[in-house]
Amino acid sequence: MTLLAACSQDNSDKLESGIYIPQKITVQLTEAENSPMFDSQKNEALRSEIEAHFTDSYFQVNADAIEYFAPDTYSQGIITPDNIIITTIATFELIPQSAKKFTLKSLDHDYCPISGCQITLQLEKVAQDSPLLNTLLQSTTETIASDHNATDSAIALSQTAQQIKNYIDTSYWGIIHSITDTLFFKLTPIQSNGLSYGYPTHSIIPPFTLGGISIDPADPEVEVLSFYSDEAPSQEKNGIQTISYLFVVPVTENPNLSFKQLDSDNTRAFSSDQGYIAEDHGGFYAVNYRYFPESQQMIIGLTEGVTLEAVTDHFRALHNIVQNPAQLSSKAITLQDITLPLATLEERYQITLKEMFPVNDVLKQYQQNLSDWLKSSAILVGDAPSVDNGYHTFIRNSFNYHFPELKIKLHTSPLKEILHNLQNNTHDQATDHNKQTLWQDPIFIYNTDPYVASGLSYFKEIQPGITLEIFSSPYQGHTAEKVLFGKLLSQLDLSPLPAVPVEMIPNIGRYSVDQEVEIHQPLSPKGQYQFKEGITDRYGKLVKPRAN
């Protein structure tokens, strides 16, 4: 029994269990030939590369479960009653042709480029003694062993139901997230890395029935969340090992989901009145069910993973959904953690700074960009299409997608004065005077209230009276990421940065431009710069005002 196979005991067209090999592989790239980005040579090479991934592959069907094996890839999934195959790397449409033949179509495969592609596979069942199958089995033995060792290890733990219950009821370090305006849960930092409000990338879930309850994820009244745990706990998806889907459904009364219709094989490792964890062909899966009469909402959580430990971690988060976030406050991760040593944080978060960020690459890029910026006329600009009140778009962060954009500003004030203004709210009369700020040199947290999104700034007085700020908005990164990002910024070495000429300091942020191209004019000993206000000398002193 596998996740979502519980939706029905009827498998579409009763495909025979066994091993199926692609007989024909077709890849159609979405990019049109009349597109300015179209490159026939590159597209043909890409098409051949995608086809090669499937050339030495096979699919193993076992009732409602399906596994995909290739020399460099292993994936598992389920076959829904609506002929949809959901795996950790793609969603396929299954088109049965006979009990021993079927076609798969995918529009969202990980192998596809950003512009998209359609992969069509025609598969046919092969005999167990087929010479071709024996060759394929030998080439994928290492991949199979690698992915199943973790499963065998988890099963060998032989955890009892009471041990699992104790684990689920034990407080753990995590980040409080809102599911809806009235419902909350706590995820570990690694789980929070994979949190998505809506469908995760490469997932399409058709309507299904679970325990007598029909759910249509496409219904605008149904809210869908998901989160996953990666085999390498970084921000970049390396290979999803455990994934959970949450469906928040409006109801007028308790629909009383029937667990009796599920897990007909009775393979449960743990069971309660809110759900259960069970073993299936590819590892383990879990079902969570909660009804909240006050908000007239029902939540169904579905989890699938390779190991019992990881699935139990997800089940624990879904088991502890609450209406009052204060109930999750024990061991809640907050921005106050910025005051702790890095080693303590890494132990608490179960993820290291280098696992969260490519530290050396980020620091090198930041330092180079700051140097280039200080050596350009951009520091004279205070208003432009990408500059607001002296805050410049610093970098489109290619390394860390949870911090895609940062702002930088040169303040012509000493650090001590800036901090005094921030801590006393004198910079903004509309600011909530009750908020709690925090300064942990060199990081400033604007609000430590765990239920309020807060930005953070890095401040460094790079020369007397000149303070550099790197600002990240409140809506970039989750709490643990923000804390570790602050630790990352703290490692910046700004000693090699060029000094701002004393003559230029009074003119920092004084001018405006209409076109972005005008901003980054390199500083020149003999140069003049043109702004909306007029022409300046190389220090930004206005020498020829623009006529009105």
C-alpha cells in the first residue's frame, strides 16, 4: 500500500505487476522554432541528453506503486485511480494500452529545461529472464542499493508504537509557520527549507478520494501546502527523500474520515485517532487527519518517504497542528538565536552554515560587488528606478534563492548614531514603538516578535563617519535562515574595500537618474558625471546645474 493509493483499491486497467522497459522515447521541447532563443543545435543536443537518461532505465510496477531505476537515478511513486503517476521527480499521465503495455507522458520532468518539454515513453513488460533485463539490473544495482540501504536501516530499528508516540509528543526545535490565518504548525529548519504554499515544483495532483472524502486540489476553496526533506539539507533541491502534502478543506461538519478503508495490508507502525504511519513497497507513508469546528476546516496530510525516521518527523509536525501558536512556543526558533554561538545554532538546527549556504562563494561575490560599487558613481545616486532613498539593489543572489535581493546603502553618519536612531525609532514616527529591536554586532534585527516578519541589516562603519548597510527585507528566508544568514554576513571582510574620497562624502546619495545605465559610471580622475540635477565633477560637486 502506498501514499494516495489509499484513495482507491481499484488500479486503472489492472496493469500486470512486473518490470517495464521503454521501447520508444520521444522528447518534444516546448521552445518554438520562431523564438529568438531557439538554437536547433543546442536543442538537439539537449533532446539527445534527455533521451539518454531513459535509454538504460526501467520501471517496476507493483499494484499501485511504481519505481523508476536508471544508472544514476532512482525514484518511487504511486499510481492514482485517475491514471496519474506521482513521483518525487515528475508527474506522469499513464495511458494503458494492454495489461502489459502502457504509455507515459510528462510535462514537468526534472530533466526538462526551464522552457519546458514533453517526454513520452512507450513501455512494455519484459520477462524476468530477459537478457536485456539482466544487463539493466547489473547497471542499476549500485543505485538500487544506495537508495534502499536507508530503508533497510530504518526498518531494522524496529521502533515500537509506544516509542513513536513518545517521540511525537516530545518537544523539538522548530520554526512556527502559519498554515492559514487560524492554524499553525512547527517545522524543523530542514523541513522549512522545503516549505511551499501551493504545489511544489514539478507536481500536479488530480482530484482524489481518501477514506470516503473527495478532495479536488484545484478547487479555489481548497488550500494546498507542501514541505519536503532533502537528502542533502541545503536550499538547492538535491533529491527529495520525504515529502508531505497538506490539504485544507472548508467543511460545515466533521466528515469523519474512515481509516478502516485505508491500509488494507495492516502494515502500520503507529496509529492514533488522528492518523497513522505505515510501511509500503518503497518505504513508509503516513496519513494525518484533523477537524477544526471553530474555523470549519479539515486538514488532511499525506506523507511519503524512504525512512521511518523521516516520515515520523513529518507526521510529528502534522500531528501537532494548533489554533494557538503559543502552544508551540517550547523550543521555538526565533531571531533571538542570533545571539548564540554558531556551533550551538548548528547543533540546534541540525544543519550547518555551509550546508545552508555556499559560504566561500557568497562571501567572495559580495566582497567583489561591494568593491565595484564603491568604485563607481552609483554612490552619488539617491533616487533611480532601482534606487529608493539611497538604497540600491545590491545583488540578484544567484547562490541563495531565499534571499534573491538585497539592498545596500552608504550612510554619512557614524554607526553609533544610526543604531541610536533605530533603537529609539526616531527614523520613522509611524513605527510601532512597542517592537523589540536587537543589535548583535554587526547584525540589527528590526523586530524579535516571533509572530511578526522582520528584516535584518548588516552595519559596518567602513571609515570615519561612513557606515555601510546591507538590508534584507522581512519576507526573505525563514527564521533559521535569517539567523544563519546573519552569521554569514558577520564573516564579511571589508578591510580590502576602497576608501571613499573625503571630497565625495557630502555628495553621497545626492543625485537622481532616469536610466539604470547612468548609475554605474566608473570613477575617473578626470571624469564628470551627468545626473538629472546637472553635471558634477569627479567628486560629485555640481559644476553645471541643469536648466529648468
